[in-house]
Amino acid sequence: EVQLVESGGGLVQPGGSLRLSCVASGFDFSASVMNWVRQAPGEGLEWVSEVWSDGRTLYADSVRGRFTISRDNAKNMVYLQMNSLKPEDTAVYYCRLGRTRGQGTQVTVSS
């Protein structure tokens, strides 16, 4: 059974930073493309970033240059380092494999 568990969210001021983590189990993590997606209040899911098994990364225009995705295959972990956070980054952030997501972690950017 695929399991994804996110952590690291919280309340941060504009311009601040957070690092999200996701621990994965139940599948061949090292061979999988891992995604971060987010859902703002009243909005649909928005793709944020992905990291391929070979380390290649892709980012949404809205976060490119501010967010960095990475993975540790030895630990079955994927991370999202978020810098220069903006109020519009406020959302529940999910780690995703295919159509499977974790429970999410809330990120709130507010002064």
C-alpha cells in the first residue's frame, strides 16, 4: 500500500522560509517521479514541482526561483524548500505519487 506522510508546514511571515518533508513507503520510491501539489482555500489542486528518479526537477512558474525540490532515495524522502514565501503561497501542500496524495500539511503565510 502506498503511503505518503507530509510534515513541516506552519505559519510564517511573508519573506520567510519553510521546509516540507514527505516520507514514502509501499512502492519503489527511487524509480518514481514525486510531486508536490497544493490547494489554496476555495481553489483546485495546483501542481507545484516534481523530481524525477534521475534528479531532474520541474517547477511551476509561480514558484520557480523560490522553491527547491529534492529527494533522498536512501531515506524514501522528498523535500520542498520554500523561500521568499508570499501570502499567495498559503495552501495545504501535498506530496503526490500518480493520483495518490498524503494527508497534507498546512502552510500559512501571513503577517
